[in-house]
Amino acid sequence: MPRPSVSIDRVFHALGDPTRRAIVERLSRGEVSVSKLHAPLNITLAAVVQHLQVLERSGLIHTTKVGRVRTCRIEPKGLTVVERWINDRRALWEKRLDRLGDLLLEDDDQV
Amino acid sequence: MPRPSVSIDRVFHALGDPTRRAIVERLSRGEVSVSKLHAPLNITLAAVVQHLQVLERSGLIHTTKVGRVRTCRIEPKGLTVVERWINDRRALWEKRLDRLGDLLLEDDDQV
């Protein structure tokens, strides 16, 4: 069994929440200030800030503060970790299906 | 903001746990009985069964019982949901980077 990775736990946990996914979706379209991000969400600003902290700790977003304005942007690292994990599983799984297909073809040859 | 989907919440939540990911990794290499799945994991059989229930409810695995043996196999639906979500985000994000690249090229032309 593979050694569990802390960061991938965090990324999957972060993306398990619909508000946090909505934030990532918004940031995929471009960087935005915390107050603009907050406007369409039906939650308090404090809740938005908490979600942003979870997303930033998991490597999914990056925030910077200039003066009184904090700006958020997507950080590719987090999504890449999930993408790689899924691709690796699919590769194993498809390899197995290929082998099954080969076995079925061999069976056909023997009929 | 997009309408949150229940099933994608479940899939991300299910994959946020290292033991559940280890089970999905094992099943990517082929179907296996619950007792064989249990052997290399340092947890009780009851805990394995609970993890399997979470994975099955989220559409990541499928189990069938024949006699006294329950066999587990990967179910592509769950992984496809995550894959599609990641790909959609990446597509938006890369489109934006392309537009930024175009703007930079236009600026170069004007120099």
C-alpha cells in the first residue's frame, strides 16, 4: 500500500466543500479581490476568509495583500496533485482492461 | 456560481482519506475480496467495511456478494466526475492564460 501523503489529503478535503469548489471555479476565470469573491456567496466574510485559508493551505489558491486589498488567484500545484493521482489510477485500470482484452482475444484464437 | 452537486462532494470527501485512496489504488489493479483487501491494512475488518460503504455510496467502487464472499471492484463513474471537474477548471484557466499571452504579444507589437 502506498504511503499516505499529507498534501493530497488536504487537497481532496478542501475540494469536498461546494463553497470552496465555487471559489476555485471563480478563480479559474481570473484573479479577484476577497470582497468581490464574497459578494455572490451567501455566507459571512469571516466564513469566506476561513474557506480561503483552507484552500491556500492545501496549495489550491494563493493570496497577496497590497494595502487593504487581498487578491486571490488559482495556484496550479493543488489541482496538479489531484490530476496526477486520478491519471495514475486510470492508467493502472486501463492497463488491466487491456490485459483482459488480450486474454479474451487469445481465448477466441483457441476456439 | 454553479449549483453544488451532492455526488461530487461525496467523491472528494471519500478520496480525502488515505486508507480509502489506498483501497481505490488496490482495486485499480484488479478486483479483490474484502478479506484480501483487509490483509495489508492495519485496521479492523469493521473499519474496512465502513470505508467500503463510503466508497460505494460515492460511486467509486462496486461490491457484489456471492455466497459468503464479497468482491470489490473499481467503478469508473466516481473518478470520471473528479476528472471532468479538474479538466473543466484547467480549460478555463488555460484559456485565460492564452488571452493574457495574446495581450502581451499585442503589447510587443505596439513597442
